[in-house]
Amino acid sequence: MAYIITDKCDKLGVCKPVCPVDAISQGETKFVIDPDLCTECGACAEACPAFAIEPPK
């Protein structure tokens, strides 16, 4: 399972540069995480000022 960016995403993109495997990209309405690339490191969630990234369930 991968981290998930919720609708609380403010589209600042702070999460994208901290992802060590480049799994985050700009989607139509928010940033998205490619579940095939995500290593569940949590760097994106720690960097998100909107607390819009949830850990895998």
C-alpha cells in the first residue's frame, strides 16, 4: 500500500521534491502518489503543511 494524498491538498507541491523515489506528480486537481513507486518512507507526509497525506491502511 502507498501513502495517499487527500482532497485537503493545497497544491503547493512541497511533497514532490522530498520524495526519494520521485513517486509524486501533479494530477488534475491535486498531487498524486504512484503506488507502484511509493516506498512508504513518509517523507511526503512529514513535509506536507496541509496534513493532506495519509499513511497506508
